[in-house]
Amino acid sequence: MNNYESSSFETHDIFCKLNITNLSEQETLLLATYCEESIEGLCQTLSFIGNTLVTLADKQVVEFSTESLNQLGQSLATSASLILSMSALQKIADKKLLNDPMISNLTAISL
């Protein structure tokens, strides 16, 4: 496992240990929404990078500086780490929302 993978898993583990019990219902909903939107934005960015690399390959642009490749590698590794971390945090928020009696009652009523 390289440094990026190790760092990603360490960050994910830290996010999994966060205690959000002191957050209000509204704060928890905002957190869950923020995580979802962040994941979506990161995935769109990764898609853009992938499409750009395919376009460059189609145009036979095959030379990149070491610095550019290093920046791309670090960006991809950071994005992966953030997606894992935001997913973990969103699951924590969603779990809290599902276990909140007020929200559970509202969900049951709306069904």
C-alpha cells in the first residue's frame, strides 16, 4: 500500500469516528446534504479529468511533464480520499437521521 492509499484509509477511519450526536436535526440534514453534493462534485471532476485524458490520447498528446503527472496523481488520490471520507460522514449523518424519533415519525406519517 502506498502513502496515498494509507492516507486515504486513515482519513476514512477518522471520519468514521466523528461524533455528531450534538448536531441538531437541521445541522445533521445540512451535513448529509453537503456530503452528498461534495461527492457529486468530486465525481464530476473525476469524470472531466477522465474525459480530458481520453481526448488528449485521441489527439495523440502523449508527453506530460513530471510535475503535471505528479499533480494529476496527487489530485486523483486526494479526490479518492475525500469521496471515501464524505461517504463515511454521510452514512453517519443518515444513520443519525434515521434513528431520530422525530424524523422517523415524520417518515412514517408521510408514507
